[in-house]
Amino acid sequence: MLGRYDDFPATIQRFARFTYESPTPTLQTVIVKTLHQLNKQTVDMKTFTPASPPNCFVNFEFGVADTDTFNFLDEEELQKIENTLNQQALPILDIFCATRYHIRDQTEKRKTLKADYNMLRFTFYQKNMELFIHNERGTQRIPLKDLILFLKSQIDQELAERRLETLTLKRIL
């Protein structure tokens, strides 16, 4: 089933609850478009923490679940999800998130650092959205709470550009 990973882990390291005003399919479309855009960007680690190593950068790789696998969120997968969301909202949206770190030296040479691998589960019900995060492995250079806040800010930015109400954070654990 598109959007749902059958073997999503039971162990959750972080949880957040949000409320939202937009129609659920619209919010889900904004979420996947935001993640798709992040797949193309390089983000300075200072965005997450001022204590980051100098010249440290982050690249994300997001994939959307489809029963027993995750498919990289490229143009084709984005179109597939949008077509589904045009017909109905998904109760669950499972996402694989690889967070890749690298340092650039003065000659612009890249030194790759260990990556983080997380699974995200967005659940939707009655204008509430919950986000569950399971850290599969990695050093967690970006604390999971900071990852949640970063994703919220990116989603809020896309909602604001569409002149829609932003997410309201109710709880983060």
C-alpha cells in the first residue's frame, strides 16, 4: 500500500503532535513536495546547531513507503503520490530519511562522514498529525528533536507560500 511500510519498527525514539487547518490531502501533498525539494538541497549544519564542525553540510535522501520497500522521492514517485492524493488522503505516510554529512575543506574537497538512517511515520486524524521517528542507525549529528523542528519549519514555509495555515506544534517528546 502506497505510503505505508508493513514492517515499521515498534521502537520510537521521538514523537511530535501537530494540529493543522488545511485539508489532509493538501497537507500531505505539501509534505511530500517539501521532502522532494529537500532531496535536491545541501543544508549547512549550522542550520541545526551552532556547535557543528566548520564547513559541515547535510544532504537528505527521502523515500516513500510502498508496502515492503521505500522508493526514492524523485519526480516520478512525487507524481504517483500526488495522483493518489488527488483521489484520497492517506491515513499513514511512512518515509525513509537518510541524512548524509560531509565536510568541505578550503580546496572544496568533500570528506564524507557517517550518515544517519531514520524512519518517519506521519499519521493523520481529525486535523491532528503525529510524527513518530525511529533511528535505524547512525551518529545522530542532528538530534531528532532538531530534525522535527527543521521539517516543521520547511513544511510551514511551503504552507505559507500557498497562503495556508501553518502547523501548530502541540507536543514533542
